[in-house]
Amino acid sequence: MRKTLAGLAAIFALALIAPAAAEDVKAGDLVITQAWTRATPNGAKIGGGYLTIENKGTTPDRLVSGTADVAGKVEVHEMSMDNGVMKMRALDKGLAIEPGKTVKLAPGGYHLMMFDLKNPLKQGDKVPVTLEFE
């Protein structure tokens, strides 16, 4: 069974280079902190979202997807090195958040990929994103 977090699961505070603090969000046993993204150039159709998810409970959960009014689609992705080549792939089964563990979505690793951006992401703006967990 999937549950969708009511309201805003995470708000990304946009900054060009360094992340700015966004509001922390608690949803059940999950605590979402340090949400941010980078500003995008005019005409860009994709953007990345980064955050930290801590599971304070005793059962595993899984980040499976997200939605945002600014994007046509939000997916959970992973970047990794394979024989010296950086590869990116969608995590079709989502990202496991084990009990008592913290998972960081950051550049060069796990991240949210926002496709079909309707407008550029601008420094200082807040972008409401609803995260869906298993």
C-alpha cells in the first residue's frame, strides 16, 4: 500500500551554488531536511532536487516518486561511476529508507530529477514538491 504525504512533503529552497535551508518536514517516522536545488538557465527543461531523509521508525520505507507544479514529472534517480563513466538511471523500484538510517540525496548520487520544467528555477524561489513513499 502506498501513502502520499499530505500537503508539502518537502520545499526546496533554490540557490545557485550553495544550498539554502528549507523547512524541515516530519511525516510519520520520516524526517525530511536540507531540501534544495540549483537555479536553472532559461530554457532548461530539467532540474535536480536534493534533500536528506531520516527514518526514525522501526520499519523500512521507500521513496518512490514525487510531483511538483513546476515540472511535468518527478523521478527518483541515481548517478554512479561505471568503469570511469558517470551513469544516471531512474530507480524504478524507488529508494529504500531503512529503519534508523539516513539517506542523503545529493549531486553525484541519489537525487530527484524534475522533467519538463514549466519555468526556470530561480535563486531564492521555493518549489513545493510532494514526495510519495511506499
